[in-house]
Amino acid sequence: MKRVFLIVLDSFGVGEMPDAADFGDKGANTLRSCFNTGHLNVPNMQRFGLFNIDGVTVGEKCENPIGAYLKIAESSKGKDTTTGHWEIAGCVSEKPFPTFPDGFPPEVINAFEKATGRKTLCNKPYSGTKVIADYGKEHVETGALIVYTSADSVFQIAAHESIVPPETLYEYCRMAREILTSDFAVGRVIARPFEGEHPYTRTSRRHDFSLTPPKNTALDILRENGKAVIGVGKIYDIFAGKGITDCDRQIGNNADMKITSKYQKEDWNGLCFTNLVDFDMQFGHRRDVEGYAAALNDFDKWLGGFIGEMKPDDALIITADHGCDPCHSGTDHTREYIPVLIYGEGIQPANLGTRACFGDICATALELLGVKGEIDGESFAQSITK
């Protein structure tokens, strides 16, 4: 293979993992919830084998799938974006990132206020849209930064773009990233700019500032072997740029599908790694099941055109990084198996059952691209190549 396109449908889980109850996620199933709207229409993923995956009990199975398909359990003890993507790339997180259900301790907040020269508001778990509704006016009046977290390992900073320009907000995030180390080393610091009058709206200029992966991933191995590693959407931020050779950091499904299509038309050799965040950010966390199903339909329509332009030595892998069942309680991610659908002229259709580590995905991508390297995960390339 010359090129592998790896597309993460952020939060598209296919059913609870055996330990889901330990995470408060018993019964979660993102695919099932979307299907039960009665509006899910994904014929291309259906042909790849989405509804044939072991344990999937909704949808019509394809009699002769054109892709290889399976589901994979997460080895890391987490259900967040950073953990999921790092594991996909071959870095299992042995220790979960810290969370702060009671807000951040005084030593963190004091250090942050001293570094930025601004006071803070909130400092508790909060919905991203509700926090600007509840604290936005006070922020605009005082200039104090809205700091909040969630059930995930995140330190989020919201600010109105007229009060704190995005580049300044990004600098505050870098300051927070330097402060949040050791026992306070959250997976991500997230800039959450907003605009307008009350009720305010969040802008597309969000940026994530992740920890650097603690060891080399498949991205580093590909780069060291002279391959392109293209990050689309949040990928650059999730890996703190480590292993990336080119990127487009625009955020949003429509933008990132177009960018992936643009890279498809160019000549390169390696991996294009795309994250489609709206499934999670716009629909999963907001518990908008109708919107989630519609977004899956939109992706599947785009997918039809994309596969029609694939070259003989291209491979496409569609997967997820965790679940975020829009019909589950709360607003958190859900501990679910992820689907994996693989398609290409050189890919042999097959049911690969259930596997135990997201890292198997990039281990397979490495082998498909003819690159050797040691990561967490085992390749299944021999089972899918003709």
C-alpha cells in the first residue's frame, strides 16, 4: 500500500465494554441509539460491514460485505479523546489521566491567575454551552477567565473574543499546560472562545493543548521512515505535533471531510489521520441523538464520493476513539467498543471478530505501508490483504 486514510468518527461506539459499569456506562450503545431514531441511513458503511460486526444487533446485515470489519476494546483505563487516539497510534496509557470532579485545587488556580494576571470564574465541572450562559456576562464585565472541567481529564478556558483575543487565549492555555504537571497533568487544556451577545455562541477557533505522548507512536515511526503523516482536524493537537509532517487544524466535520478529500487528490506516501469531532462535540455531549444520526448520514454520503476516488494502492480505515451515547445519562463519554471498517482494492473482506487493543489499528497500518516498528498493538494485516 502507498497510502492509508485513517478516519476517526469521534465517539462512535458500538456497545458497552465488559467493564462499562465501572465507568457508570452500563447499557451504553451509541450506534444503537442513533439507529433507534429511525433516521439512520448509512448504506456505504453498511456495505463495509458495520451491521455485521459481532454484537451489533441493529440494522440489516450485508450478505456480502465489501470490507473487513471488527470491533476493538480499549486496553487503557479511560474513555477520553487523548487516551483513545494515543492507543490507536500504539501507546497504551497504563495510568488514567486525573479528573477533578470538585474543581481544581487552590495551588493550580492560584498559579494560573498569577501567570495570566486575571482572576478566574466557575472552577467546577460544567457543560460548555451552559457555562458561558451562566458566567459569560460576568466574564465580559470583569475580564475574569471562565475555567471549568468535565468528567474528562480537561482544563477548559472560555473567553469572549472581544475580551481575550484567540491568540491570547491560546497563550493562557500554554501557561496552564506548563502548570498542569505531575498529579495535575490533565490530558488536555482546551481553549473555548465564544462571541456575540448573551446568549453567547462558541466559535470554531477552539484549540486543544495535549500532553506529549510519553513514547514514540506509529506516527513517529512513519515519519522516521520517510513517510508522510498528515493530521486533519484535532490530530495535531492531540499528539502535540509529535510525529506529524503536515496538518490542517480546522475543526468541524464538513471542513475536515473536504480537507481529507483535498489530500486524497495530492501525491504522497504514508498516513492521513483525520478526526471528525462534531459527532462528539456537537451531538454526543449535547445528547442530540437526531443530530448525531443526521451527521452519520452526511458522513456516509461524503464517503460514497471518497471511495469512488480511491487509488488501487489506497486503504481506508474508519474507526472511533470511545463512545458518547446521546441517549445515555449525563453528558460524558461512554466506555464502549469501537468499530473498525477497512476498505480498498487490496483489502480482503473478512469478519475479524473482536480484538483487545486499539493499537492493532496502527500496527496494521504500519504493516500495510511496509514499515516495521514496535508499538502497543498487533497487526491483523495478514488477515485482510489479498
